[in-house]
Amino acid sequence: MQRHILKIPFIVFFLILLVFFYLLMIDRNPSKIPSALLGSKVPNFEANSLFKKDKFYSSQEFTNEITLVNFFATWCKPCKDEHVYILRLSDEMGLNVIGINYKDKAEKTTKWLKKLGNPYSKIAIDNNGQIAIDWGVYGIPETFVVNSEGIIKYKHVGPITKKIYKEINLLVRGLQ
Amino acid sequence: MIFKKNIINIFFIFLLQFVMSGSYAVEPDEILLNKKKELMARNISKNIRCMVCQNQSIDESNASLARDLRILIRNQIQKGKTEEEIYKFLTDRYGDFILLKPPFKLTTLALWFLPLAFVLLGIFIVYFHNKKSIKL
């Protein structure tokens, strides 16, 4: 019995090593933070609209169709990179896309959208970053998929790449 | 003599470094006039992780999100919200990850107890091993 006891530390050490190797081997991004909002209702907020004179009320949106919510700004380079995929999601898939313009200037955004194309059905203005905080956003661009009942189903932090575009495409098809 | 003076100066500069290492990012326009409320805001901010830099609290971080969160915390204090309500507001949106100290709950039991379990295991092994050695 006592002879075996000395083996315990080695066994424990080996088990810990195994766990570490497993975590290294699997495809995992340690800096990715799971969203606390997945599976919950969209936050309630109101804001000024970019194009329309009337205000944007979240309670009037997200009621009968799958919606993509995209936090973006003209000063953010990755937002420009992902723009082509958002256009594709809007044009090719016919997805309703709501943009939230984060800490930006209205004239700049209008120009930017004229040049690159406008995939957004509505754009809410988030001047002081409070809407972003309500959505648990910590670094734009961030994109959410909201189902027809207003439940957040998916969140992606960072620009939409080809891989993410496919992921969203599949998810939306599944939700439809 | 001059040499001695220099040494004393260097010592003070060294000491000053320590005093200043506790610097924080709170800007003058953010500070609340009510000292008690400001202290409460500072205490909460020290426990809130800056999601952008991840290893700093929002009290120390210059990131714009950290500033937004500091202002939000102060606004909520002004509205009369309690500390628990503010923590809940933040974890509802950003999850437990926003707290620098992980909360004590079922999913974090291993995190809190595993180190203790390892220490106990170590003591157990040393104890039995020593018992054996004495016999020899």
C-alpha cells in the first residue's frame, strides 16, 4: 500500500499533462469569450436613426423575421473588410440586417455606405457606446443573429470572414 | 558626500516608483463629487475586467470601453442602484468573465477546491511516506 502511495503524484501529474495536451490539440480559441446573451431576448433600447427622422425602437423590431444585427463604424478597418459579406447576406439571402453605428459621425457613415453599398434596412446610432454595452459588445465589429421571436441565437466577435459567412448561412437556413 | 546625496536621491526616486505604480485611469471629469459614492464606484471598478485588455481592471485601463463602463457604473450609483444590482447588470451582459474574481458557484467548484485538494493529497503522501521512513 505505502509503496503505491508514492506513485500517486506521478499519476496526478500525468493526468494534468493529459488535460493540458487535450486542450492544446482541440481547435479552440482561448481568447474567445462566450456571450452571456445567447438564448435571451434582445436588449430593449431606443436610439436615433441614421436615415429616417423617426426614432429607432428595438421593441418594434425583431418581431417576425430573422435579423442580423451588426455593430460597425467607418473608423474600423475590419468593418470595411467584412462589409462585402454583410452585403451578400442581405442581397443574396434576403436577410434583414440592422446596423448599429458605433461612436461615429453621421456624414461619414452616409458617405461610407454610398461608396460601399448599404446592406442595412435600418441603422441605429450609438453615440456614447451605451447600446453596445447593453448587447455585451466589447470590440467592434460584432454580429448577432436574432430569430423571429427576438431571441439571440448567435454572436460573432470580429470581422465576418468566408468561414463565418458560411456558418451564418447554415445557421439562418436552420432557423428558417 | 555628493555620492551619499546621490544615493539618497536614487532611493527616493525608487520609492516614488512604488507610490506611483498604483496609478489609475479615472479621468477628472468622471469623478463623482460625493466622496462616498466615488469610493463605491472605484471599488466596483477594481473588480471589473476590461474586456478589451482582459488582464486589467477598468479602473486601470485607458480603453474606451473601460471609460464607458466607469461612467455607466457612476450613473447607476447616482440612480441609487446597489453594488449587487450593478454587478448583476454587468454579468447579465458580459457574463462572469467580466468579474476579475470568479464567483463561487457550482460550475466553479473545481477552480476553488482543486488547489486545496492537491495540497491535502500532498500532505497525505508526505505523511505516509514519512511514516514508512521512520520504520526503516
